[in-house]
Amino acid sequence: MYSATFIFATKQLDGDFHRLDQDIAATAKTIPGYIGEETWENSATGLTLNMYYWDSLEALQELMNHPAHLKAKRKQANWLAGYQVVISKVIRMYGDGQLKDRLPVTMVN
């Protein structure tokens, strides 16, 4: 399993940003290999984190090459005050099992 973490700070978000963001999220869910996603905001730093989980790098790459994602990349400077992307291979996940119904991914076989 892989995760793609998009961390960003915002400037001014407009309707175009929100439409593209929703389109990208909806598109991700249609790609075979999509597992789930999470969003976190840190009010102390002003950062937002969107994390997508994938069963393969090929599935992740399909989203990266989608026209909505490419459009968002071209326009990101209009909305963002910086961003960072982290692509990771998940080697282990564990816990006490109490969050299994609240998280998109809780166990890797």
C-alpha cells in the first residue's frame, strides 16, 4: 500500500479551487486501487493535510495524470502559500482496533 500526502498552506480559496478539489476527490474514488483518504487541519500552523491511500503506485499515478489534477497544479499559486507532497510506501499499520470504523485504512495484510 502507498500513501500520497499533500500538505499545504492557503492564501485565498475561491469557487474554482473548491470545484477542482471536489472533482479530484471524486475522481480518486473512481480509480481502481483507491483505498481511502483523510484530511487534517492544524490551526496552530495553518496547514492542511490531504492523505490518499492506494494499493499501487500505478493507481496513484493515474490520479496525478488526470486533467483536473494537472489543472490544479497549474493554478496552485493562485490559492496556495506553499505545498509539499510526500509519497510513502506503508510498511506497517497497527493499533488497538477501536478506530477501525472511523478510518479509511486500519490494517495492512
